[in-house]
Amino acid sequence: MPPVAGRPGRPRRRPQALLGDKGYDSNPNRDELRKRRILPVISRKGAPNIEGLGKLRYVVEQTFALLHQFRRLAVRWERRTELHDAFVSLACGLICCRRLKKAASRSIGGGPERPRAIAMPR
């Protein structure tokens, strides 16, 4: 059996870079990230936005919006974190199930079938 491919040593647990919006633009935030060897990718206030950062942040904002459809997750009521984590996992499973079901119904039968043209011999 060949060895499992990958880098030697323990897997990395901290991100290489952190994406943030202008609300997190402060030198103490940047210094703390650099101290932890994390590259801060944060736009400066008054400067133009970083190209493509909105596309990456959209995924996060969309995920929050999807999870907040479940009212119990919009405001955390549970005292125990295990219960809250279980509800988040359940919500993620339901979201994935709905998306897969929608994608499968589109690929199987997207609508009425169009009649095909038949080539007639001359």
C-alpha cells in the first residue's frame, strides 16, 4: 500500500488568510492576525474595494440567510451548545436536501418535451 499523499506533519488548523470588510479595518486587528501568522485581506477605509472580495463574501452572507430561515437559529435560545450545533446540522441537511431535490427535478424533466423535426428524404 502506498503512503497517504499529503504534507508531512499535523494538518494546518489556522487559515492562511482572513477576508474582511472595511468594518474590521484597524491596526490592532491587523496586528493580531499577523501575530498569529494569518494574512489579513481587508480593504482600507476610503480606498476602493478589493476586487473579487464581494463574490467570496456573498457565499457567507447567503449561508447566513439560508440558516436564518429557521427561526430557531436566527436567535439562539438553547443554553447548551450541543443542542444549537445539532439544530444547525439539521438545518444544513435540510438545505442540502432541498437543493439536491430541486437540481434533480430540473435535470430529469425540465418541462414539456418539444417535438423533434424529422428529416424527410427528397
